[in-house]
Amino acid sequence: MTDKQRDILKNRIAVFFAWVAALAFFFPIFWMVLTGFKTENQAIAIPPLLFFEPTLENYTEIQSRMNYTHFAMNSIITSFGGTLLALLIAIPSAYSMAFNTGRWTKDILMWMLSTKMLPAVGVLMPIYLICQKFGLLDSRIALVVIYAMMNLPIVMLILFNYFREIPKEILEASRMDGTSTLNEIRQVVMPLAWGGIASTALLSIILCWNEAFWSIVLTTTEASTLTAFVASFQAPEGLFWAKVSAVSTLACAPIVVFGWLAQKQLVQGLTFGAVK
């Protein structure tokens, strides 16, 4: 076997395993969507049914039971609001660390990142009491602030790596022209790192959208997001798989479509800024 044939074989094997991995990740989503169009008896049938007569009964009952639009709007507001707040804090902070690097800069970044290892339940009581004290229970403001602080370490790390790629000579030239720090961030740094900022924002939005713990604990009706919407379909009798699959499909669909449309920027952020 020649070197060329060996390379072709390795490439085909790699493609084969890539398809296997992709199908393994996609199958649960496919089965969730499929189950949402089954009746409850069909959903628990043994062996599982692949071919059946689809029904919209679950989606009709979900809409009649609760207002899907209300929960979806809460998810949009809290996800985008939390991301915007995180960026407002992270951009100047990452700028300062990237262009005024000190002895402890990397240690500070690692310390911030280490806070992501803390279980959310570990800070449940103080955060709940703070929200109760200020009347923020079941409010979007509380979720926006918590989501922002939750994703801030990751946003900071990615933006820090992006900003470090900007040549310092450009900043020095702008400073010689008398540009203030704020204008330097707005007119020089942000335009040059716009791709990184956009991909970081996309990642943060997805993380906020998928967060369930704080939404379930701190909200009841007014500020509940789609993750709480899904959790509300649990019953003492057990899980109704067809209805849970249908509501999960409704909860995942917007962010899946959004992620698919922005996949290029998202992959760029995950493979460049996060690991460089």
C-alpha cells in the first residue's frame, strides 16, 4: 500500500467515525422530536415504534394548558439580557488584562474560571435570601444578573484571548493621536475583535438559554423560562413521555435554529478563543 492509498484510507476511516459520532449525538434529538408526535401509549410501547400515525394532540394540549409564548419571551429576554450585561462587564475587564498584563493576570483568570466548578446549590441560600430581601423573586432582573455572573468567567477568558491577538502597535498609534481609553475600546479594539465578541455572545446566549436550576428555583410564573416550562410537565404519577418530548422540542427549537444559523461564528469562538 502506497503512502497516498494509506492517507486515503485514514481519511475515510476518520470520516466514518465522524459520521458515527454525529449520528450518536443527533439520535436523542431525533427521538425526542419523533416521540412528541406520538400518543402516550405509543411513547412507552415495547418495542419502540419508529413508524406510526403522527398526532398534534400533545402540542394542542400544551398550548391550551400554558402560554408557550410567555415562557419563550422570558427565555429570550433573560438570555440576551444576561449576555449583554456580561459583555458590558467583560469587554473593559478583558481589555485591561490583555493590554496591561501583570504578574497575577493569568492567576486571576484561572481563579475566575475555577468558580465555574462551584455547584450552584452551594450558593443557593445566600442568592435566594438576597433576591427575597430586594423583592426580586420571580423577576427577570434577577435571572439576567445571575446569568451574567454565571457566564462572566467564560466570556472573560475568551475575550481575553481574542484581545491579545490585536497588535499593540495599533493601540500605541491610537494613543499617540490622543484617543481616550473609552474611545480606544469602542473605535479600535471592538471593531478589530468583532468576530470574537460575536462568537462569545452566541456561546453565552446558548448557555443562558439552557440554564434550568436558577429559573426553576427563583421563578414561579411571571419570569419562568422555557426550562421551567419543561419541568412543569412532571407529575406525581410520573413523566408523560409524549408531552415532555413535545414541550422539550418547543423549548429546544428556537436555540437550535439560532445555533444552526450562527454555527460558523460559534465554532470559531469555541476553537479559537476558548483554547488558544
